Amino acid sequence: MTEAPPTEAPPVRTVGILIFDDVEVLDFCGPFEVFSVARTAPVPPDERGHPLFTALTIAERADPVRCVGGLVVVPAHTIDDHPPLDVLVVPGGQGTRRERTNRRVLDWVAAQAARTPLTTSVCTGAFLLAADGLLDGRRATTHWASLDWLREHHPAVDVRGDLRVVDEGSVITSAGVSAGIDMALHVVRRLHGDAVAAWTARRMEYDWAERSVAAG
């Protein structure tokens, strides 16, 4: 019997995660962990499949970033020198109050959204998407404490406070902090199926179910 040829591994997608001073740690580290863990197929913890994503941090400048709580992170790339992205993650945190008026960062986010298949946000990262109209005419969500602010300042956005993740095709938003993990797992599921997403969550010891997710 002739053996079947080995299945070719899918291409590795590049995930760029924006970071900035006063970014919420779990907002970006949660998705980073999900995309770093995801593999081609469910495998036991002592085996390795093929990585499905390369996750990297991107900042406006190469300087270390001081996150909420004092964690200091050195970005892997700047907005001027990163590779092409397949997925963009815009996290939240107190720093979005400043970054939502940072024209250089907003222009970069808009440019990436125009060429990147998937643009996502966590928590108040939605503010940076909304600033240039990227959420106009779409459903979106953010941290529960910022829903009213988003409604007031961006009335063209259908703000949803009853959903943890909102998938609008090329744009996916998620609620606060830990919801970024759910969002990233949803992306894994959408791109690679239920089994891979479930294994990724299991590998992380994360109790995940696709509840409170609006798609399409």
C-alpha cells in the first residue's frame, strides 16, 4: 500500500500586537499567549504540532513600554519596521486615553486595517479603531465601564454591552481585559476550527466556551 503524502502545514500567520505606555497587561499578553500556543492539530502536551501564528509586539518607538501595574516590556518592532501582518490586535488600558489622539499611531492603525485581513481590539482598544471610523456602521464592544463613553463619542457605532466578542468579519472587538483571550480563541476557531481552538484553551488551562459571541 502506498503511503499518503504528508499533509502540508498551513502557512504561519503573523499577529502584530500594538503596545504603548499604560497598556493593560492581560489585554495584550492574553492574546499573545493564545496565538503562541496554537498548533496545527490537537496533540498531547508532550508533543508538538506546527505553529499557526507568530505573535510579536509593536510600539510607536523602540523604547521600553511601561504597562499598567509597572511591568516593563521591550517591543519586538516599531510601527516603522515590522513585517506584514495577517492579524492586528489593539489592546486597551489607561494609555488609550492618550493614544486615541495620537495621530501617528491612529494613522498606522488605519493603514494596517486597510491591508490586514483581521483587525481586532480588546477593551478600550476599540477607541483607537473608532477614532478613524473603523467601527462606524458595525456592532462593537469594549470594557463594561467604557460602553457609555463609546456610545456618546461614536454614535455611528452599534455598541453592544451584552456580548463578550463581536465578530464583524474583518473587524473583531472584545470586552475588557480577560475577554481578549476569548477573542483570540475565537480567531483561532474561525481560522482553524473547533478542535484546534479547544486544544489551545485546554493547553492554557483556560475554561473557554464560545458564549456571548456575535458573528456575521
